[in-house]
Amino acid sequence: MGIYIGLLVAYLAISIWSHLKVLKKVTLTRRQKRLHIALVWLFPVFWYWLLKEITKSDIPEVMIKGKRDKLYREASGGFYESNEGTMG
């Protein structure tokens, strides 16, 4: 948990430092300055959301046999080989 706080503090320090540098630039327009500030603060939020969506699993890690067999039957369109043979 301490490393996350350290990263957050470092990110805030670098962001504030870059904001001050951008605001002092005479060559940038007001629109460019506002866009820079918005992107610096919004990019981490979108990055977090993207990683959260990518790493989210729709299928649980552990699956019981009954649920696995049901998924196989649904995926095969109703036909399912029981592996018991015709006599079993």
C-alpha cells in the first residue's frame, strides 16, 4: 500500500511541476494549455478504466463439472457426447 501512496505523490508532484511549466509558456495558446491540463488529469483515469476492463474475467477461475458440462452443451448447439457409450 505504501508504494501506491508513493506513486501517487510522485505523480502529483510531476503533474503540478509540468502544469506550472506549461502555464508559463508564452508560445502556447490558452486552448493548448487547457487541453494539456485536462489530458494530464484524465489520462490516468481512462488508463485505470481500460486496464480494469481488460483484466476482468467473464468466466470464473474454478468451475464445477456440472457447470462445465452445461457450457459445453450450450456451445455445441445441444449435441453432447457423454462418453458413457451406448450401453452405459
